[in-house]
Amino acid sequence: MDGIANSPSARDKAFLVHPMTNLKTHQDIGPTIIESGSGVRVKDDAGKEYIEGMAGLWCTSLGYGNERLIAAATKQMRALPYVQQFRHMSHDPGIDLAEKLVGMAPEGITKAFFVNSGSEANDTIVKFIRFYHNSIGQPQKKKIIARDKGYHGTTLVAASLCGLPHMHAAFDLPMAGISHTMCPHYYRYGLEGESEEEFATRCAEDLEKMILAEGPETVAAFFAEPVMGAGGVITPPKTYFAKIQAVLKKYDVLFVADEVICGFGRTGNMFGSDTYDLKPDFMTVAKALSSAYLPIAGVLMREEIFNAMADHAGELGILGHGYTYSGHPVASAVALETLTIYEELDIVARVQETSKTFMRELQAFDDHPLVGETRGVGLVGAIELVVDKKTRAPVDAKGPAPDYLYGRIMQSGLITRPIGNSIAFCPPLIISPADVEEMFSRFRTALDETLDHGTREGMFKAA
Ligand SMILES: Cc1ncc(COP(=O)(O)O)c(C=O)c1O
């Protein structure tokens, strides 16, 4: 009895509050405790092995047990575990990392500011956008537009930027001055007879209408992920970003590319901005920046913005923003080693090659009776589940089918991420083509079992 009461699972339930979790259900089902990992596989406390089909939370790009990252952290911790970056203090790993990141970033991006998470990075950008517009004598230009189904983090500002209802109502969000334009998901929101390009035009028109309704002189910036991740892995429709960027340019609205998932090879180029020809004024980077071995994220910005901010800081005597752990030396050293490994592996070429298998295996689900759409790019993708391929009626995300499927997926030895009526795949970038095949083969087993069981049990009711 005591053994059970003192089990890790019981102590988890007794003491640990889990993020992004149904706290009530957790008390019934308890945790899945993962104890170790190697390559693209992790093991739970019962010794069961899983392919990590989500690279943790879209982040462990180099997989598990990377000795070079461990060595980089150990070496830096011995040499200098901490030094601040406030008030002119600095350290080599931070300087090296800023230089390296700027060298990799799209043209025009020349400065890097470090924080500890994607949420902090997006909060920081909103503050910098305010600081910048105050500095150039446009204090009325402060409003932000993001997108329905966008995901940008969970702090008050970042959650407000998200376009996901479960992150708003219960927290009295979004904050004033942040609104959302339509989600560019052609399969779900395209109209009967509307082409992908026409749909993209409609998305850009929606943005333009919103800017005009708000008053262009008050709209400061637009936030977008190149590929929407936590909203369901939504790849942009053809011509979307060209049309969106034209609208932003017309009304002098800054463009923030949130590269937290897309950055560092995920979409088959170094940044999602390269894949979709984006010219961002700010970029958010996190996750694969350190392969998630330590928390670190960054705000990258254009020279003109930095210059205006520097002038303003000169007048005020300070840029009054920063974190104790901005550019933590150990995290910086690990990030620097991560970027070096990407170069040595030629990660972009490697992702492009593995992506052929990934996309082929993903699209092989197009024929499955429960699949409405498969979508993806590089090594990120999703499978959207429907009860009727013709009407596209989604599988009820709140019904029993997704839970049953997820149970079968875990049972098959695979970790993925259910998002509404879609299942996301985002394996470590180092995954081999053979393991991509194995990942999707496990998923197929789980999906077929769900189809059989769900049909017998009458689970496939439309939402
Ligand atoms: C696109 C995007 N932006 C921001 C964030 C927030 O990052 P963090 O969880 O590190 O705060 C995430 C996290 O998944 C993300 O996917």
C-alpha cells in the first residue's frame, strides 16, 4: 500500500501541477513518466520504448543523448556558469551566438536579443514594437493583429496573440489592442469552388479590412508563424504570404515571423521565412535553437529598428527590459554547439532528403476512410480526421474517438500530438527514413484499430 502511495505516479498527482493539462483527468489517469532517451526514441518507467514523433514539444531537433551538447554545457558550466547581460556586461558564448544567429538569419536581420522561452520572446517583441513606435514619434501605432488558430505562447501578451479560444475566455484575454484575422486553412475554410489562390486573396482582404477598420495609423504589427504549429500544422495556401506582405507594406505594418517551430531546418530551409519568402522585421526563435537541451530563445530584428531603439534608449538612459537569464552562458554555449552541429550535418539538405519519405508516408493516408486531409512540409505534418470525406465533417474532438486513437498510438510505441481533430507529426530532424516509415507504420496500426473499434462502437459521429 505504502509502495503505491509513494510511487512516482502518486507523488506526481499529489504535488505537481501540469501545464496545458486537464488537471481533473490527470488525477484519474496520472502521468506517463519518461525516464531516458537515445536518438529518436525515449523509454518510460516501465521500459516501454516510443518513437518521439513530436520531438518533445516540437523542439528536440537533434534527438536524445547528444554527447556534444552535454559536453558543451558541462564545459561552460565549469568555466563560467553565469554572468549577466545587463548594463554592458557580456560573455563569449552570448557574443558568439548572437553573431552566428545573425549570420544565418534572412537578409536585413542584424541584431539578436536573448530570452528563455518563445513566450518571453513574443512578449519582448510586443514591448520592443511599443518602444520603437514611441521612439519614432508614432505613439498611436500600437495595435497588433495575429491570426485565428495562431500559437505564440502563454504569457498574458503571448496568449493574447494566440487565436485559440481555450487560451482566452477563462483568462479574460485577449488583452486590448490585439485582434485576429482569419486562419489560412484552405481545406477547412476555403469556399465551394474557391481556388487556393482565391482563398489566399480573401485572407489578405480580411487582413486589409481589419487594418482599415482599426485605422492603419494605429496598427503596429502582424504576427504569424510561417507554418501554424499548435493550431494544427497549417501550411499556408499558395500566394498567401506574398499577398499578406503586400498589405502590410501598404499600411506600414511590421511583420513578425514567429519561427519558434519553423526555425532551424524544420520546413526544409533554415527558416520558414526562407521557405515562404518572408521579409520579417522581427523573428522569434526558440526550441531547436538549443535542441531543447536548455531553455533559450531569441528575438531577432532589423538594423533600422535597433537603431531607432538605441537612439531612444540613449535619450531615456536605458532600454528598461531584460531577464536575469537573458543569454544565459550555459544555454548560449549549448545553442552555439547546436548550430555548429546543424552546419556539420548540413541539416537543411538532410531534412530535404528525409522529407521525401516523410511526405510520401504522410500522403499515403489520403485514402484512409478516416482521413480528410494530410498536410506538411519538411519534417512537420498533420493528418486531419473526418467522419465523412465528402462533407469533411470532422471527427468530434471532444468525443471518445480521439482519446481512443491516442491510447492506441501510445500503445503502438509512438508519441504524437492530437490537436482538435488532427494528429501532428514533428520528429527530431535527425530521424532516418527507416524510422519515418516505422513511425507512420505504428500510426497506421493505431488508426486501423480505431477505425475497427470505433465503427463497432458507433464512435464516428460528426462534431
Ligand atoms: C510558434 C510558437 N511560438 C511561441 C511558442 C511559445 O514558446 P514557449 O512554450 O517556449 O514559451 C510556441 C510553443 O510551442 C510556438 O509553437
